[in-house]
Amino acid sequence: MDGKRVRSSVDLELQGGSKPELQKRSTSTILTPGMMIFTCFMFFPLMVLLLGANSNPSFEWLLGVGITAEIGSKYGSSPSSSEPPNDKLLGGLLSAGFDEASCLSRYQSALYRKQSNHTPSPYLVSSLRRYEALHRRCGPNTELYQKAVEQLKSNRSTEPTECNYVVWVPSDGLGNRIITIVSAFLYAVLNDKVFLVHLSDDLRDLFCEPFPGTSWVLPSDFPVKNLESLYLNAPWRFSDVLGKKLDATDGSLPSYLYLHLTHDQRFSDHVFFCEEAQPLLQRTPWLLLRSNQYFVPALFRTSQYEKELSLLFPKKSVVFHHLGRYLLHPANPVWGYITRYYDAYLRNAKEMVGLQIRIFEAAPTSSDQMIAQILNCSIHERLLPEINLTEPAHPITQRTQPKAVLLTTLYSGYFEKLRNMYYQYATTTGEAIAVYQPSHEEQQHTEQQNHNKKALMEMYLLSCSDALITSGYSTFGYVAQALGGLRPWILLRPDKGSSACLGATSMEPCFHSPQGYQCIAERSSSKEAVGHVRECEDVPGGLKLVD
């Protein structure tokens, strides 16, 4: 070279006039000239080409496209066609007793994700089949369910019931709801209780029924009304009832208990995890559970569950990976959005990097700071290449096979900056980088069904990534990483760390607010149980499962 220093992406001044402080890596030489490709390939169908080379491929155009029951697409039989045939039953997790057309995602999801390296234990598989039999016997529209409801109407529990229930009540955003569905279901399985979900209007038509021959949806005529209004001062709150001497034989035992396990729970609510609380919980026919926390790590530290959990999950870091893929199947309309977007934009990428950005009000970050942090992380960890500011991007060709970046965030500004950077300049590695963002809602609207459909679509698309960068504290990212079996790079909040990102120790979500359950932290539990529960990388004081 002629002595001039080559300008690379560490010198890039982002739009808005500010120059972020990026961590520099050595860029003394330029590799072969790179090519930039954006939004569409020349061999895509006309529907995609009409979007134009500078448009943002969004969710909206998918809404008018009809769903198809055909597996795969004309672009190939599977995004993992070089791998062995995918196991549509996921190693026995899924039952074969479903009509495939009623829920396409149940058996097609294996075609869109990398084959999992984590096989469910035979004990977990057999336990799920036993649970399904219990649910068919005791679920809605059965004689035993109706008998339990009649006792509930009496406001007193006077005798043991054959069927006992955990009713999940939604709280907060979709990510929080999904992690608590998994947590509450595991609790129900451990206690031989039937798991039912109260579906608010904004959750309807998002998920398929997970159990064959029955329903997990709480019937609309359930006698306890206004479930979503139950909160700290709800009647028959568990923490208020626990200290009372109650006996089912004299009718003093309530017919239901309300469990408040959200981040703002009182200290006394943590007694739920303590051994002395379990007899009352097991005797109560109906438990109405509200949570926004992934409280699975606390169950692993409850002594009465240790043996069962060790049989269900010999490998501790796969709880959500297995139970999430067992329970959570997007309904056909949502699955149509997922597969059509994937087939149109992501299928032909040589590699896909998922990037999930969440900005919290408690830790505001400018867009320039966040872009700098993303670049520091992705370039340092060799997930994305640097750019050569002296070399313009070359024209695309039919042979170009890009590395795709799937960006999910409420805002459009991050997409525009990343898009412009890779659209204008060649990369120092010669790679072509394509940036995609399915939607940008600008604000969170959990109360809107269509908003939740977009969120679910993006979680599943992220779970199809080869590598994943997520935002710390974000339950949205937790869901994507665990469904995909991915250990992400976590973007730390500015108020929680100085590093750009940290590699996660496991794919498991973090239990954000475990403080207060000293009965577990102080008891003499086995070394194995304690050793598999560690502090989260992104949440000081939070707990997560590791191997």
C-alpha cells in the first residue's frame, strides 16, 4: 500500500453527527472487495422484487397473502438440506396424535431451525405422555372438570378432589407471558396438576393447542371472574392464607388460592418456594397464578423437586428449550407470516445473525451509542465484518450469497444506520451483508393482538439464527435464544456493565427477581442443585440454570 491508512468501520461517523467510541481491532490490510446486497435477490419472485432495493422488508405485506399447508417452499426442501432429515417429533417431545393441518408449525418448525443438539430424556418424554393423559381426563368439558368447578363455586374445599388445577393469568408483555407459561407448566407437572391458561383477547389465535384430544384454554364460564384484575389485594391470596390454621375436613380450606409471583411481590409471597408452604399448595384444588418471572431456577432449589427434576432434565440448561418447543406452536396465520418472511428473505443466506435490541426507560441509550455497542460486539466476536470506507459496495449478482442480519426492535433508526453502512461500503472480508427488519412498531402495545402476532413472528425468526445478539434483561431475547438452542451474546445495559457484550453461560432465561426466598438460599440443599443455579450475566442478583 502507499502509506495511507485504510479507513475501516471503526472510523465510521454515524448519522446524526456524533462519532461513537468503537473498540478498534487490527485492520492493516484489506481483503478481497466486498459486495452489498439488500432486501431482495434477483431470482426472488415478483412479489418480493416489487419492494425495491432500498425498502425495508416488513411484516405488513404478509398480511394479505393466504396461508398454505405445503411443507417447505419452491426454494428448497429445507434451510438445513445438507443435514440429516429433521425429526418432526423433536426426539419424542411431541405427540404424533395431532391433525397436522390444524397446526402446521408443530411438525414444520424442525425444517426452519438448526437440528437441536439436545435430546430430551426418556423420563421427560414419558412424563409428558402421562401428563397428556391427565389433561384429557381432567381438562375442560370433562365430568371431572365440571365436578371441580362445582366445588369451586361453593367457596370452600371440603374434600380432596381427583383433579387439581393451575390457572395461568397473563401479566406484562408477550416475552414475560411466554416464560411464565413454561414456568407454571413445569410447576403443574411436578405437582400432578392440570395446567390451564386464561387467554385474554390479545393472546387469542397466537398459539395452537399443545395437548392432544383436549384444550388448555380456561373456559369463559369459569366462576372466578375478572382474573386479570387479581393483584396484590386479591381475596384468598396465598401469602395471607398461609399463616392460618386451615383444615379441609371442616370446610375452612379455600376452594382456590391466588399466587402473586411478579417482580413487585411482597416478601411473604416468596414463601411459595418454601417447603413449609407445599402441603397447603398441594391440597388446594385451584391455584390461580400470576407471574412475569421465569421462576424455574427456584424450583430446582426446592428439595422436594430435586430428584424429579434431575430425572426430567439431566442437563439443566435445556428446560425452556424442551418445554418451550413442546408447548408453544404458533397458530397457522402466525406460522404463515413466519415461513413466508423466512422463505422470501432469509432462506438463501449463507448464515443468519439475529440482532435483538430493547431499550429500557430505566437505562436510556442514544441510537449512536447503541449502534457503537452493537458494532463493538459483533465485530469483536467476528459475527459481522468491518467495512472499508474507501471501497464502495459492488453491484449484486445472482451468485451473491449474503450473510443476513435479522434485526428486531421497536424502532426503525437502527435498521437504517446498519443498512446504510453495509449498503454503501464494501466489507473488509469480502462478504455481502443483508439487513432485514420485519416490523417497527415504535411503541409496545401488548394489549393489541396484531402487535403480539408480530412479536411472536420475530421471536421465532430470531430462533432460526446461526448466531444471536440480544439485549440484557429482555424476555423477548430469552424466548428466542431458548427456542433456538442458542447461547447468545448479551448486550449489557449501560448502567450494568462497561463491556459491549458478554457470552451467555447457557441458553436458559434469567429469573430476574429471586431476592427474598431465603428459605431456599439458606437451606442445606445438595451441592448439585446449588451448582447448577448461577447469577445471570445481564441481571445482578438474578438466577439462571447452567450445566
